[in-house]
Amino acid sequence: MKIAITVLALFLASSALAQQADPKKQADPQVNRGRYLVKIGGCNDCHTAGYAPTGGKVPEVQWLTGDVLGFSGPWGTTYPTNLRLYMQDLTEQEWLKKARSLSTRPPMPWFNVRAMSAGDLRAMYRYIRSLGPAGKPAPAYLPPGQTPPEPAVKFPAPPK
């Protein structure tokens, strides 16, 4: 019995090592690509608290959890969505459909998301989902005329 347990333990340990050594089983390359796209696409600038002011020195475990910093202008006040919670409720196919028809309030550059390839959108989805849910939902949108609580970035009305 002791020998059987020892043999089983050695087998399991060698299987675990073999999986670690197999690069195909280590990480989905789409997740790595999504991380890159999120980083260079500026997603963290708004959707990660403190990211831009610290020059990106926010631990990755805190990325994309939204922010309480409001963006206020003629459209009202918007808050950066907690993308880690948002993506948990969508399938990859639902995300692709939503991204193709995205139209949000400023300052979100929704037109950039619409212009992304399906491959890029899939990679971002997989990366964000790989982070797992974390944080709290962002504050709710405030319509024009309501004064947002601080902190808030105030935008002037666009020139006519």
C-alpha cells in the first residue's frame, strides 16, 4: 500500500512538472496579447485607480477595477466601469457583439473599441476574464445638472 501511494505521488508530481514545462499548457497567448492591448490602449488610464498619476505603477492585481474619479461635462458625470466585474457577466460572443455597437458617454473612446479587430477584442476579453472578478462597481452615472461628489474632472462644453 505504501509503495502504491509513493508511486502515485511520484506520478502526480511528474505530471505537474510536465505540464509546467509544456508551454502550450502554461498560458493562452491570447491572454498575453490582451494584456498588451489593455496596456498600450490606455484602458488602465481611466479604469484603474491611480494608474495614470503614478506612471503605471499600480500592481496588476488592481488593474481594471474601475474608479470613483468622475468625468463631468455637458453629458453629465460618468465613471470608469469596473471591467473585471463587467466582463464576468458576458460571454465572449456577447462581448464581441456589444463592442461592435458600443456608444458611450465621454471620455470613453468607444469609437476605438469599435475599430478593433475581432481578434483584438477576443484577446482583451480573455485577458480581463483571466484577472477574475475584483473590486466594487463604479458609481452610477449622474445626469446633466447634478453636481458630482469630488473627485471629478470637469470638461468644458465643446466649441460650436
